[in-house]
Amino acid sequence: ADVFRQLTKVTEEALHKFLDNFPASGTRKFIRFITMNYSTKMPKISDDLIRELAKQAQLDTAFKAQITHIVKPIEGDGHHINEQAYKAKMASLELLAKVKKALRAKTFKPGTRFSITLEMHLLQK
């Protein structure tokens, strides 16, 4: 969420710098009007919007496939490894949420490794 907050802040600052340095005064005022950026003092972006943006950015959608179809990962390269890790994470998000919830509720004790934590939980049953 902090990454998206920082990204939106940098984007807003870049837009203001672009508009401040725009050579044609009339055009600059028109762009400010249509983008509703009258000053550098902008309302804060809500945390709910940032969380929703982060969630939507992680989804494996048709749009993501459309914009990434040019990238051809080669078995073993960095992009391929990252893509496989991303897909594994997305496949296990529901299970991960259950584990986090159980840890918060102290249903089972955390171990130094996930396998140890899981074994400890299974032994307690």
C-alpha cells in the first residue's frame, strides 16, 4: 500500500512540475482546469482507495495478460522466476489469510519455519 501511496504522490508532483513549466499560459490554465489541479495542495488519497488499487494490481486478469504478452520469459531467468513466484502467491492467498488469522487468534504457535508451525498445529489436534 505504501508503494502505491508513494507512486501516486510522485505522479501528482510530476504533473504539477509539468504544468508549472508549461510554456503557453492559456494551455497551462486549460490543462489545470480539466485535470482539476488548481494548486499543489491536493486532498489526501484515502487508504481504502490505495488498498483497492493494490488488490486490483495483483490480480491475474485479461488486462495484465494483454499488457505483458510481449514479455517472453525464458526458463530460469529473473522474469520467469518472479512470474512463477507471483502465480504461486496468488494461488495460496486464501490459505495464507487463514494462517495469518489463526496466528493472530493464537490457534497455533508460530515456529521458526512454516513446516514446523504446521507440524506443531497438527500434533496439537
